[in-house]
Amino acid sequence: MVAHYLDYFRYEPVSDKSLTKVKGDDQALIIQVKEWLQEISPDINIHVESYEDSYKINYSYSRGKGTPPTDLFRAVNIGFGVSYVLPIIVAALHVKKGGLVLIENPESHIHPSGQAKLM
């Protein structure tokens, strides 16, 4: 579901500019989601792909500055914390300013430092 949403709204700007990680001209939802995911789960990259009638999210890991990332791998092969936090990031960045996002068990499967950054 989040893969389709990100693909469809990828170039729309973030609703609340105060939540942007990358300042300047590029306020696209997909860029901001990638930046926030890296903040909460360092070295994780997200790749959204659309096919004829479906959407898929793949991930890769950064190996350090100046080195290529790992090959892409499917979402089922990544820790639950990353797949859990992704829809939260998307909802927080795309809800209209002043809107409400309810998060059940925000501490689930996320490292304590990631929890603090998410909050």
C-alpha cells in the first residue's frame, strides 16, 4: 500500500515545510521520505518501482561514503522496524499541516535512537 502511495505522490511537496530534512528547492515527498528513513535507520536506501499493475519497494544498504550500495533486496528481507516506520514517515510528511497522525506502538521494533528521532 505504501509503495503505491509513494509512487503516486512521489513528486508532491511535503505538506509541512518545517518537517523537511533537505532544505531548498527539492521538497518532493520521495526525497524527504528517503532522508527521514536514513535519519531513523542509517544506511538504508529505499527504491520504489511500479509495474503494470503493482508496486514494489526494494531496499539497499549504504556501505559508506564513496562506495556503491548493496544490490537491491525485497522488503521481506529487511527488519520489521524499517518496514514499520516507513508508513509512519510517509503519513507524517504528507498529512495536511495541522492534521493528526495516530501511531500505535511507536516503539515497536525500532532502535531507541531511531525512536527518539521519529518522535
